[in-house]
Amino acid sequence: MKANILFVPASPDEIFPPELSRRAAERYRAQSGVAEVAAIEGDGGHLDGVLKVAKQGEAIRAFLAK
């Protein structure tokens, strides 16, 4: 795969913990891929990934602009 990947996990997410995103990004980079992680801080668990995604809006815009 040759796509650039931006993972945007929610820090308190217990369904998809941010550590999974970090490990996936590391594995992708180890295969010469481009991967970044921009974690969403909050206290809403899994829902922060939807309700607070704007907190990482600038990181998302910057990634898409590359």
C-alpha cells in the first residue's frame, strides 16, 4: 500500500485504544510508509472520536494539505 495514513484515535477510547494506532503507524513506517498519529484528548471514551474530532482539525487539515 502506498497511501499516507493519519490515525486520529481518542485517548480515552477503550474500544480502539490509541496504542493500537501508534503500533499500526510504527509498523507502516517500518515498511517505508508515511503514517502519523494525532490523538484526541477528552474524557468521553470512544465517543470522543466523533464528538471531539474538531480538536484535531488543524492536524487533519495539515495532513490533507501535504
